[in-house]
Amino acid sequence: YDTIYGYQDINDDEIIGVKSTSIKFKHNPKKFISFCYIMFLISLFLIGFKMNFNYFYYLSLLIPASHLLIFQSINLKTENGSDCLAKFKSNNILGLIILIILLIGKLT
């Protein structure tokens, strides 16, 4: 999600010489972000498997998270700073949801 945030000011970053994934993958942003999201979802699946979480974990976390991340990947407009900021903020909320569901999953 930080790569998405970086697209807000990519032009300024290029001018001052900042090295970032948003600059490195500016020609294929959706491919790179989709790859990262897939690795993230696989990690969440493996966490649930290794910790013996029940179906609640998978239904309440992985399905909505997958939907959100796929939606973001498809609809990302890297040239629109406000769109990048909105997607960045929604990922912050996703992080909180993941934390809560991990805690609930561990308690059940």
C-alpha cells in the first residue's frame, strides 16, 4: 500500500532523486501491486492454516480482503493523487480489521 501512496508525489520524488517502488514500477504499477497483494493474501492464508484458525477467519477476513485488494488493483489511477490517497487510507482500515480478526481467531 505504500507504493500506492508514493504515486501521489512521484513527479517530485523523481526530481529530487528519491528511490521508491512507485518510481521503479511506474510503467507497470498494477502488475507489481497485484503481485504484492497476492503474496500478502497467501501469507494471511498460511497464518490461518498454521494457527489452526476455523472457517470464521477465512470467511471474515480473506474473502473481504481479497475483494478489496482486487478492486484496488483494477481501479487504481496512479495519475490521480486523491485516488491514491483514498486507496492508501482504505488499506489502513484493512490493517485494523486484520488485527481484530487475528485476535478473534486466536481466541476462538
